[in-house]
Amino acid sequence: MFTDIFSTFDPATSSLFSSWSTSLFWASNFLVIFIVQASLWTSPSQLSWSLLLPTDIMATQVNRTNGARIKGLNSLLTPLFLFMLLINLTGILPYVFSASSHFLFSLTFGFPLWLSLILSAAVYNPSWFTAALLPPGSPSVLNPFLACVEAISTLIRPLTLSLRLTANMTAGHVILTLISIYTVWGIMDLPIYSALLMVSISVFYTIFEMIVCLIQAYVFCLLLSLYADEHPTS
């Protein structure tokens, strides 16, 4: 049972059976991984083909950037997009621990991929990587300052990338929890017309939150693919 609206972000109170909350949390996340890799051991079906649609969208996006020339990047971002999408959607379900609403979860994926692009660029072409810290045509007197600003903006990218996903998912789940609380109260205490209005609002916002889950997963992987545009290609 939830004690407040932030209890949904606590795995100890996010399950109907609190003693099993940790097991259910890991089981739900492993189930998502099994769904992502279902095409490896199941025969083709309408469901398996529907799972290929979001992967095709992300694969097309990566191919529009320099990421298409970086071996393995497309193979990482494409399943990551589907994985993030399913994790976001499972967080909407009642009594399910929302993993993507936590900073450590998104940082675990954002930081290694960002760091791999940085290290790859520095090793592949060190002079190009160093020169990229200065905008073209900048005044010589401002070069030290601009280099520091560009370096700081590059270093904070994994933080902003992860915080964007965490903040949006957390805000959406808090609002969804509030709407659900008032909907239950309206069904029990308000007239039928008011109760139907509350239910309609709850359904509408749930659909809206599902769209937000899709957008946030796409933006997370989209920014990682755009970071590849700053990788040297020659």
C-alpha cells in the first residue's frame, strides 16, 4: 500500500507483496529483456514484427548520423531504444517499480556510451578531437575561455542526458499517481457524471503518459546518436 505519491519510487513499497518486491522488480526487468530478444527463439508472428517497428525507427535515425560509420553503435542504440521504451511502459503499471525514474538507471546506460564515443574520438584522431574544443572562427583572445566552456559542456552531457529522462518520467508518474488517487476518490464519493469525467481524465492522461514514454526513450537514444556526429570520420 502506498503511503504517499513518492512511494511508487521505492521498491520496498511498490509491490502488492512487499516481501517479494525485490524479486518482482528484477523479474519484471528480465521479462523486458526476454521480450526484446524474443525474435531469437520464437517463430515470426505479428507480435514479433510489431517489435521490429521501433527498432527500425532508431536504426534509420542512427544511419542518418556518423554513427552509421562507427561499428557496433547501431547494434547498441537500436535494442537500447526498445529496452528503454518497454522499461518506461512497465513503470506505468500499478504497483510496479519505475526503474527509469531513477537517475542511476539512466546514467548506467548514458555514461558508458558517451564515454566510449569520447575515448574513441580521442584515440582515433587526437588532433581533430582537440581542435573540436574550439568553435571555428573564434577570436584568439577568447580561445582559452571557449575551450574551457566547450570542455565543460561536453563533460556534463551524460548528466543532462540522464537527468532529462529521470525528471520527465518522475514528473509523469507523480501526476499519474495524483490523478489515480482523485479518480478513486471520485468513483466512491462523487456523482456518476463526475466520476465518469474523472475516469476519462485518468484514461486520457495514461495514454498521454504512454506517448511520453515513447518520446523520452527516443530522445535518449537520439541524443546519443547525435553525439556520434562529433566523432571524426577520416
